[in-house]
Amino acid sequence: MKIALAQLNYHTGDFAGNTGKIIQAIGEARQAGADLVVFAELAITGYPPRDFLEFDDFIQKSEEAAKEIALHCTEIAAIVGNPSRNTTGRGKPLFNSAWFLSEGAVKQIVNKSLLPNYDVFDEYRYFEPATENSVIEYRGHRLAVTICEDIWNTGEAPLYRQFPLDGLALQHPSIVINIAASPFNYHQDLYRRQVLRENALRYHLPVVYVNHIGAQTELIFDGGSMVCDAGGNVRETLAFFSEEMKVVEVDETWLEAPPAPEVVVPGRIQDIGKVHDALVLGIRDYFRKLGFSKAILGLSGGIDSAVTMALAAEALGPENVRGVMLPSEFSSDHSIADARTLAENLGSPHDLISIEEAYQSFIHTLDPFFRDLPFGLAEENIQARTRAVLLMALSNKFGYILLNTSNKSEAAVGYGTLYGDMCGGLSVLGDVYKTEVYSLARYINRNSEVIPLSSIVKPPSAELRPGQKDSDSLPDYALLDRLLYEYIENRKGPRELEALGFDSALVARVLRMVNSNEWKRYQTPPILRVSTKAFGMGRRMPIAAKYLG
């Protein structure tokens, strides 16, 4: 059987655009001699549609799109992800479904059984789980069609009591097809390989897996669609971070494959290149899908703004990224020089606007109310907020989107100024720890020095007071990031952290900073997700809470 895997970049709610892409791919698959073309989960609506699913008009448009697509399924069949209505009169009004289209019509609908309701997923908010499904018979083959989570109930402690493929296996399928919306994190491709391997070995069947690519605000879909034989060996893969369609011929020899080796998932990031590519795609799609083309950011000469600007220049074109140097009396000459060198290396427009006059105006206005109190945090924050006012003014005047440059380490402990350096339309590095930002900088410089070496090697500083360094307020980033990773990603509590060798006073201090700054993070821009536990939709914490605060 010749199966085309269509890995496409969909736009949530763009029924005309998504439908057009799907129809074009069906035509190309037919020309390539495919019997069947497979698209991703909720391909017609885009993923995740979230509360759009509560609008009947949205569902009606998705149904009309599916029927239009069906008209093009002649001499070829298609499996397309789309919602369907629950007409039983019980439960949620919708199913998350795979529509089987053939002979110009909708022939069968298969519903998702396992609805993830953890991390970034909240599908049970909208969908009713299926309790049973049937294989799809097509051209002498019996297709066990599943939807994303339906094959993820694996490992030593399965999350669900139900194994959807157990029921389908009793119907003697010849192949498993899984349509997915599996967002990127730096380990996800390895998790997927392991899940496909376990399913192939458990059911002794080949597995076809088709994923989304493209970014939908915080979520980045990396593609990586693949086909495994009955031993769990990957026979074909599709590209990461780009659209692709590939026709794969699955035959009976795939049933006789030896078992694939176990997939080993490491601890921290192993491939910084994939994180780089994910962030570039995230920036590009955020702008493209919102109809914007130009970005602006404050360019300090430090590592965070340098990496953000380099990523944005790759995503949008260097001519579309404007860097603005905003020095104060505490800014060093080498920081300004580093910022200017970076912009020149990239070929991006750049400006220098001193904040001194505006800052002094604020201080003069507030002077009668500050009551001769000494210089402190308030004055430092006024500098950061003055910069934000100027950047937002340029954004409004010229139609730029302001990029936030805060990293995950800073966001975790609240080391930033709300309505100052924490503002922006998109947080590029908000899920990247400071030590990982340095790794990104070295990766960006892999072929030539784009980011000045001095920006990488100098001690990080906010430069809001004389001689300031981040280390004045925070533990060394190498130590801090290890602790934050264990607390945030691995959810280790104080006793467990101390057992790992962290000093008890440091643990108490850092965890207090993380928990007491939830209110700040609640007001930050959307963060591009690249880790297994990002701030934002995947980490939902109370604000007015006492625990470890």
C-alpha cells in the first residue's frame, strides 16, 4: 500500500487556507501514485482551536471544509483531522475525529479515545472521548486509525486505563495510522520514537505517524512525521521544522522486522540546533500568522538581546529587525560598541537613543514625592520602564512588534522589571535558561562571529547602577539553572533538592523567589515553548499562594 504522509503548516481558523493546502496535497499524492494520503490531527481547524470550538459557526465551517475536501478524493482516499458532532445526546458536544474521505464523500469517522488534560493540553474541556471504534477497510487493507494520545498510553505506569488499540487489534488490522498534534520540546522526537516502537512491538504492526509543523503562538510543532515497521524500526522520516510530503510503500515484509533498540532519552538539552530552529520557526510563524513583518527590540550589548536579535534576523530577514540602543549614565561604552557591532554583523537597522533626559525628567517629577530617600530599586526600574516607553512608541509609530528578551532564569526568579524589560509582544527566550542562551550564542556563531565574543564572555549585568552585575543579586547561573531545572521541569521539592546536594538555604531562597514572582510571570507576553515545562499555558500556578513563598 502506498501511503502519502502530508506534513503541513496550518493556521488556526483559516479554513480557506488550510483547505486549499490539503486539496493541493491530495492532488500531489494522487500524481505520485499514492493509495492514501494522511494529514494531521485537527488539520482543518488548526491546532489548538481552543474556545473557537464553542462556536457553532466554527464547527459548521469545519464540516463544510471537510465535505469540500472529500470531493477531491477520487482515485485516492484521505484521512484528515477535524472535529465532529456528538449526536448521542450525552457528554461533550464534540469529538476530536479522523475523517476518512473516499470516492468523493465522507465514508467513516473515527473518534479520539484518550483526551490529554495535562501540561499544554486541555482537550477534555471540549471533546467527548470515544469508547469504541472500528477499523477502516480500504483496498484490501484494514486500517487501525488512532489520534495522537491514543497510542501514548505506554510505559511502566500508563496514564489511562483504556488501551484503544487493544480493541482495534481484535479486528485484525494490517497497519496502525496515527494522526497527531505533538508540540516540540527538546526531547519530544525521542519520546515519539519510543512510543511508536512500543506500539509496533505490542501489536506487531507497522505504524504511520503524521504530525503538524509550524507555530501556533506558544506551541511550536516540529514535524518529524515517520513510519515504523512492526519491529519499531524507523523506515522513513520527514523533515523537522518544514513542510514535506513523502510517499511510503508499506508491504508484508515490514511485518518480519527485528525489534528496534530501546530509545534513550537524555536529561538536559543535547541538540541546541533543534532549539535554535524551533525558535526561528516560532518567531516567523507568530509574525506571519498575525500579518506582521517587522520587529523591534532593545539592544543592550548583552547576550540575551544579542541572541534574540540574531534569531529574529534569521526568521524575518535582518532588514526587518530594528535594534535600538538605549544607554543611560550607567551603560558602558563596550556595551554600546557590542550592540552596534552585532547590528552591523547582521545587516540590521539600528539606532541610539539616550534615555538620560527622559529618565531625569521622571526623577525631577517624582523628586518631591521620593522625600530624599536614597537611590534604589525604584530608580533602577524607572530606567527600564523609560526604555519600554520609547520602544513601544516606535512600535506604535512604525508598526513594529516588540520582542521581549528575558530568559527563563530571569523570569523564574523575577529578575526583571514589569512594564520595563519584561514587556513585548512575544518572549523569544522565556523558556531558555541563561546557560542555554550562551549555548545558542555559540551555535549562532558556529560559522562566523555574528554575536561579538565580548557579549558572550563578559559578566552579565542589567547596568542600572554603577558596577552592577547579575551575580550581586542571583547565584551563579550555572548553579541557579541546575536548581531551577530540577524544581520546574522535574518538580523536585525542597527535601529532594537538598538530597541532590543543593544547599538548604539556597533552595529556600530560590524557591521563594520562583513562587513569589508568579504574579509577574502572569503578565508577561506569550513564551515560545521549547522545554518540557514552560511558563505559561503549560505551568498553571496560583498567584496568591503561600506554598514555599
